[in-house]
Amino acid sequence: MSAAMQVFWARGYDSASTRDLLEAMQLSRSSLYQAFGSKEQLFLEALRRYRENLIGRLHRQLEASPSALTFVEGLFRDTAQDAGSERAAIGCLIFNSASELGQRGDLPSREAGESVRAITELFRQAVVRAQSEGDIDPHRDARSLATYLTVGMAGLRTLLKSGADADEATHVVELILDTLR
């Protein structure tokens, strides 16, 4: 599954050929179809696994963080420091998929949208906690701030994917974070 995820991550859903997937997974065509049924089902499983791993890891980081605002600040600043790395060059599978698949209405596009909503929900939980901790004004709309953070992270990942350096990304992150305070 990890190999298929890497193919979709690097090439996107539409550009990942069955041949690419077979080679990466070292499977025969019949084995791929027996195990997953179709390229679409394989993509859905890969995206779900990526989402579950990412959201699970971020939830654990949020829970372990001394404050929710510290978690959000660290997440954005650490992402900015990825500038120039291989990770920055390939972007985020969730945001890549959402951008590629848009609102086509098919199952892959709906799953990509659900993945973006999962990130927004994580940010909403962080904002609510930060509000209860006194770091964000409790009168501000948590859902809107969470959506803003999702947009900020998607934009940051796109900026990094396009080759922005760490200084430029860090300046953008500080502007994003200033809005929370």
C-alpha cells in the first residue's frame, strides 16, 4: 500500500497508470485487481490510510503539546522549514488530490474533500482548545479560524512545492499566525 501511495503522491490520481502501480507494488495485474478491485479502490485506500496516519499523528502531537497554540505554531513553522526538501517538493497527498480532483463529484474527489474536512476539524479542535486556554479570543468563530488555517496550510504547501525558500515561507507563516492572536 505504501508503494501505491507514493505513486499517487508523486503523479496524482489521473496520471498514475496501472503499469506504474503494478511496478511500484511488484504485483501482477490480476493480483492488483483481486486485492483492490480497481485503480480507484486502490487510490481510495491509499488516501484513507494517508489521512488516518496524518490526522492520528497530528492529534497525538496536539494532545502532547503544552498548549494548542504552541501546536499550531509549531506545525506551521516546521512546515516552513521543509523548504527545499523532497517532502516540500511533493506536497501533501491530501491537498494535491483535492486540487487535482476538485469537485468532479466522483468517489476519489469526494474522498479528497473528506480528507480536507478532516484537517479542518483537527484545526477546529485546536482552536477551541486554544480559546479555552486563553490564547485565542473565545468570541472568534472557531470554524472560520479552522478553515483559515486549512487554507493557510494548503497555500503554504503549494508555495513550498513551487520552490519557495525557508525565509519566504517563514514570513508567510508569521502572517498566518498573527491572524490568530
